[in-house]
Amino acid sequence: MPVSLQRLDDWGAAYQVRPVVIDLGSRRQTISPVEAQLLLGELGRLPRARHQAAEQTAVELMHGLAAGCAFSPDDEGRRCLLRAVEGVRARRGLPHGLVQLRELLVRSARSVI
């Protein structure tokens, strides 16, 4: 396969290596695509009755991952993100980006707890 055709094929998967930017108002946190996938898994595990914004938060996070744009969760989305981060923490420990995201969510001016 010629190099130019291989390069065209690579563009379809390029979003997988882009970081995800989570805009929390006064601060932004960048997480890796792997960390975003961990959050998506945990958002899917949250009980729908108690965390009604989890599905919309997951959709917006996926859009940020695919489009390479910043993701700005609302207050309910922030709560769902924090709950998802805690779920990752309980299951396997937190990667560095999620540790920083957790700190920002807990200590921000618009804290979600």
C-alpha cells in the first residue's frame, strides 16, 4: 500500500490519540483517551434513576473525544463525572489525569459535593 493511502486510512482513527479537555469554568483538565474510556464505562454503570444526567454526560464526553473539542459539563454532569471518577477509583485506582480531575471537581468554586 502506498504511503499516501496509508496516511488517509490513519486519519479515521486519529481521534483516539487526542486528549479530552474538560472545561470546569475557571480551570481546564486534560485527560487521556484511556481515562475518558474509563469514565464512559463508569457513567454507563451509574443507576439511571439516581443519576439522570449520566447518559447525556457520556454523550457529551464521547463528542469531546471524537471531535477534539472541550467538554463543559453542567452541575449535574459534574456530579455524574465525580461519581464516575469514584467508581474508577473503587475498581482499579486512579490514573494521574483522573486524580487531577477529582481534585478539581471537589475543590472548585462550584463544588459538586
